[in-house]
Amino acid sequence: MNTTPLELENIYDLAFKALSAHGCDQLNANCVATTVTHAERDGSVSHGLFRIPGYVASLKSKKVNGVSRPSNTYLTQNAIRVEGDYGFAPVSIKVGLPELINTTNKHGVGVLTIANTHHFAALWHETEALAENNLIGIACTAYKPSVAPAGAKKPLFGTNPISFAWPRKNKTPVVYDMATSTMAMGEVQVAARDGHKVPFGTGLNKEGEKTDDPSKIANGGVLLTFGDYKGSAIAMMIELLAAGLVGDLFSFEAKEEDNNDGGPARGGEFIMALSPELIAGKNWNEHAEKFFAQMISLDGVRLPGQRRHTNREDKGPRNINSDLIEKIKSLI
Ligand code: NDP
């Protein structure tokens, strides 16, 4: 793969211009380009510039509103609903998160339900932002079906990611952010293209048998959840929180509605914040630090989020796939 070094500001410009060229106004293009740039900065490459052609496709097909103006409604004193106005999720997050932080600082617990948006990004952006404000963050979202519930041979769940962030005073938060499928379908397709096997049980072939052949999963087969029925239960919970509770589309409904333009389907997101200061008391940070010290004293352990945070310290250019850069330039 040929790569071209790009400074972070040039990554932002490329994303911003591509989005603006297809109807995003300043607010919408800025929110998405910032999310994309942060993903490249942290080495979350699958949610960086790689996503721009999909974002643009959904603007071109008019599925997504590039001039969205999300708005907040208080459902209760500490449950807020963001009406996403059919825009990209980062815009709703920018509008909703400050209110979620305010209410959680008052009440100890806060919930943000985001409806009528299109999510195509990693979730750590939102949970980590909460942790940077000394709050615990939990977020999840559903996507179009590609994953079979435990026992089934057909997809019903999306790859349904969940993220959790724990704040640390004067340190970067501990953050995990993971799909509940064994692997992303994109990675399975790459393995099939390159002739590599995937771990046995990553998915099923079209006859419903477990396989390590990625081409049999990608062509008529289905992915499985991580951890068999345990991951399946978490994927189910995500459907219920991000769709049932938010009042937006379940994965199967998103598939029925989506125009398959290559961009993100419509859906909701569930975000919850908790204040350790109000719930655990003044000593929460020192207490948790003792636990983290125990964890990292064990050989082979690292804290989730550490890889990204180490990448972030590098202020230099990022090596971007040259073909991808050309593709995005051709969209401007
Ligand atoms: P990974 O399997 O790469 O990583 C999952 C988590 O595990 C990360 O927080 C990672 O931290 C942590 N981790 C990895 N290795 C270790 C280790 N050895 N020790 C401790 N922690 C570790 O992520 P996925 O492929 O499952 O998901 C990738 C992204 O895709 C996520 O950001 C997710 O939000 C996004 N996604 C978005 C969807 C959407 O609809 N918007 C749909 C599906 C996925 P670290 O980052 O530090 O490596």
C-alpha cells in the first residue's frame, strides 16, 4: 500500500472540503471533519478519512441532512433527548453533550438519547469527552444487521459497538470502545481478499456452519458475536438501549429503511453519564488508581485506550493511503 504523509490540519481540510462540496454547512462539516481528524490522530484509521466517501455518498443521495440543527428536549430533569434533524451523529453529540454534563453534575446520573442521526464513527469521542469532564461515560449504538444472535444462522444484530470511559485526575481516561461482533465485516472482507484465514468461529458459512474461511462468511454467511451467548446478550442490550429506549430504529428496521448508498443508516445512540464525585465520594480517584495500579502490575496487561493515547502524543504527519487521498480529492 502506498501512503502519503499528511499533517493533521491537512487531514481536517481534506475532510472539511469534501463534506462542504456536497452540501454540509460550516457547523456540520466542522463536527464531522473534527471527528475524522481525531480518529486519524489516534490511529482509529477505520473511522478516519476512510469513511469520507461513505459520508459523501449519503449527502449525495440526500439521505443525510448536511445542514442539520439538532435540538435538546428535557424528558425529565436528567434525561435529555437530542432530535438529530437527520444529520450526522457528531453534530448531535456536540449539541447534546454540554447539557448532559450539566445535568449529571447536578443529579449524579444523566441520560442522553440521540434520535434521527446517522452514526459512522467510533464511540470513544463521546465517552472520552465525558471522562475529560470527570464523569463516567457509557455509549452504544446499533447498525444494520450482519451478526447472528447466539443459536441463529441469520443476521439480526448490527456490529453494535459499546464504549465505556473512566475519568482519571491529571491522566488520560481509561476507555474501551468495541464492536460486539467477533470482527468487523470489513476486516473479514480484507482477509478474504488477501487469502488469509480468520479465527475459527468468527462467523458461519451459508450452510450455518462455523468456519475460518473469510470468503465463506463474507459471501452469504454471517458474523457471530464475541463470547458466544454472552456477547449476544450484550448486542441485544445495545439494540434495546439504542433503539428501544431511544425510540429509533432497531438494526433490522434500519436495513428496511436504508437506501444502501454506502453511507451510515439512520439510527439512534444511547449515552449515559455518572458522576463519581457525587456517587462514590471525594476519594473516588485515589481508590480507582489503586485498582489500576494492581492491573498494570500484572505482566502483559495494558489499559484500554492506551494505544490511542500514545498515538495522540505524536504531533507529526500521519501516513494516509495514497489512493484514498486521490479518491477524496476527486470528490471535491
Ligand atoms: P478493537 O477490537 O480494536 O478494540 C476494542 C477495545 O479494546 C479498544 O478500546 C482497545 O483499546 C482495547 N484493546 C485492544 N487490545 C487490548 C489489549 N491488549 N489490552 C487492553 N485493551 C485492549 O475494536 P473493534 O474492532 O471492536 O471496534 C473498532 C471501532 O469500531 C470502535 O471504535 C467502535 O466504536 C467502531 N464501530 C462503530 C460502529 C458504528 O456503527 N458507528 C459499528 C461498529 C464498530 P485501544 O484503542 O487502546 O487499542
